Amino acid sequence: MYTNAKAKIFRLLTELLSITCIIAIPASCSTGSNEDEDDPTTSNDDACYISSCYFSNLRIPHVVKASDGVTDSTYYTTYVPFNKYMTIDQRTLTIQNRDSVSKGTDLSKVPLVIQYTGSFIEWRKTDAFDDDEWTTFNSGDSLDLRQPLQMKITALNGYSRTYTIKVNMHEQDGDELSWNRMPVPAGLSGSKPMRMAATKNGVIALVNDGGSIAVYTHGLSNTGEWVMQSCPSLPDKTDVMTLVEGLDALYVNTTDGQIYISTDGIQWSLVDTREGVRLLGTSEYFLYALRNGNLESTRTDQSAWEWNTESLDDRKDLVPCEDIAFVHYEQNFAQHRAVLMGYSPDEDNHFPMDAIVWSKAWSHFSNEGKAQLTVNEKGENWMMYSRTWDDLWQMPMLENLQVVSYDDKLMAIGGKNPYTEESLEGIYVSSDNGLTWRITGEINLPEDLGDGNSICWIVDNDDFLWLAVDGKIFRGRLNRLGFKR
């Protein structure tokens, strides 16, 4: 009997000690535990953390006048941000969107989807007193986030973690473009042949000033003056209208076929001579040119240039020869493309009503290496976009045609249309690589441009458009291309 009673007492003491130890284990959400207290993903009764938070449909209100001209009415457009997921910092317990939502978004009703671990989630204003009540949140509810809020996650055992959530909104409309008129020195008055190009540090304007060649440089900023320098290394027969911009160099040719190269637009050196050549543009490794009605190309990364005639489809007689525009761009992560546009007169020297558009695309996987990429580009043919009577959205014939790749689209402008006598009607945009063109209503040209007798337009390394028309120079950029995360 004595032995059994002693054993019972020992078991009772052991059970009491075990219960005491369980009660003494601290909760990780409040005071930490024997696990890493910086790791909010502990799967137990004291776990409480937000693992995901993202926007549902956001809306932008638009206020308009009713038909009576007095009463205001409001309608809404909805959208989902390109990056709808918010960033969660588990150390500072903050939640915010790295990519700001669009200007004008209604932040008074922001629908949020929140995924979390814990028993329930509540919210209240950040300026609330400690004894103010919390409001239960259900995933998908809309919150007033015009000011930051507190979001509290409560664990199964009652412990909690409190986050601060904030929505960042752009102060500018991302799709707006405002033009700034730049100061223009007398040498860029528009009465002399001039061509612009982008450099690493800004832009240059190459000018034929009555036989002597001069270059004007300007920084990337909106402030500052043009700086003029002479170019003694370029002969007076330089055709400045052939200035083209390469990946890390500039090229220009003379009227007798000499080709010069420069890295800054100021110091030039003779690199090749090819009689009858007319430079068009560059790709990553090739320089393209017209010569005797043929389209040619050469590698620019080799010490000795070797020119080759490009392969065309069966309409070689329609290679553009007037008002030529050329652009090369990255179409997507696996393909590059070049587009050549312009006009060719018929046998009676009449010009067509619409531009002739040629295109060449090639595979461009970055892991292929230069050798394979050059083979890819060289091996593809140029194809002319065929036209039919039902093609309603073509690029009309415009003098001084200019085209750039901007905001994942092709954008073109030009001077007078000889069939309508209109000039600088607007910016033509193509979202299908030059197949169809429409005047955009989103970006407008500056006012009082002139007749378009002299036009140049380029994109610099900060995504600014530079437009020079008849001695006036403007600079502008879509706001969202300048937004910082």
C-alpha cells in the first residue's frame, strides 16, 4: 500500500509541473518565443500576420455637366493597377503600394483582398485613441484609405500584431504630356539644314551653316542653354540630314559617300567610303543605308566594314526614296524589329497617297550571344506591308516624315500632305508595328508649330521627346514614364 500511494503522489506532481510549464510558454505575437521572433510565419496558435494584400477594382470619378448646363453628374471608370500587390514589410509592420495608383483614384472606397494567418482582422484610424473600438474587416471590403489605417491581426490565443497600411497615389496624370518650349539660338533658326540625335549626356543638333558644319549640344535637363561648337573634323559637304544614332555612336555621310563616326557628336573620324550611299538608321549591330535603289547593311562592330545587299520581297521597286523614316526597337523580350517608311514616285513622277512601309523582324534572345544575334538579323528578309482597298488606317503621304518608338508604340509626324494641303495635323500612332495608323487624341502637338518645312523629332535617354519644327524646339514626356517607385 505504501508503495502505490507514493507512486500516485509522484504522478500527480509530474502532471502539475507539466501544466505549469505549458502556461509559462510566451506567445510569439506579443513577447516572442523560443522561435525567431522576426519570423511571422510560425504555424501555431499564437501566429498572426498578413501574408498578402492587393487591390481589387479601383475607380476614378469624372464630374461632368448635365444637359441643363448647371447640374453636375458623376460617372466612374474602373481599373486594376498594373502591379496590384502591395508591399508588406514584416519588420516595420507597414503595408504600402510601391507603384502609385493613378491620379484621381477614389481612395475613399478602396477594395482590398487580404490573406492572413490568425483568428480575425480589424481596422481603425491611425490617430485613434488606445481605447477606441476596432472594426472587423472581411477580405474584399472597401476601406477609406485617404489616410493611413491600422490593421490588427489577432491570433487564436488572443495575441495580436498591428500593421499600418497606406496607399500612394500619383499627383500627375500618367497619360498627360506637357510640352516645354526650349530656348533656341540663332544657329537653330530653322532656315538651315539641321538634324538632332540623342547622346548619353543629352542631345545634339548637327547644322550645315552655309557650308561649315556646327554642332549644338544640350543636357538632359529642361534648363540650360544650347552650346555651339564647330566641327572641323567634318567636311563642308556633310549631309547633316543623314545623321543617325547607333547604340553607342553617331554616323553621318557626305554627299560623295564618305561615312563618319562619333561618340559625342563633336569629334568625328572617317570610317568608310561608299559612293552613292545614304544612311538610314541602325540596329544593335548593323548600319542600314540606301545605295542606287538598293537597301544595304554592314556590321558596325568590325574594324573593316563589309556591305551586303538586304533581302527584300518581290516589290523591290517600291523601296522608299523620298521623305524616308527609319526606326529600330525591341518589340518584346524575344524579338527586335526595324521599320522603314517613305515614298516612291511612279513612272509619271506621281507620289502615292499613302506611305510605303517595310518591316524586318528577327529573334533576339539575350542569352544567344552577339554571334547568333547578328546571324538572326542578317538572315531575315524585309517585307512590304501589302495594301488593299479596305485598308482605311494607313499613314498618309507627309513631307519630312519622322517616326520614333515611344511608349511601346510607333509615333510619326510630318509636314504638309500634298493631297489635303494640311500640315502637322497630329501625331499618328501605330500599335501593330506600322501596319495601321491613327491620329492619337492622348498626346497633342504644341501649338503654333508652323508649316513643317523643317521637322525633326527624337527620344532621349530619359524618355523625353524632342521636337524641332521650323526653328522652334519643344521637349516633353509622358508623366508616367518619369514616375519613380
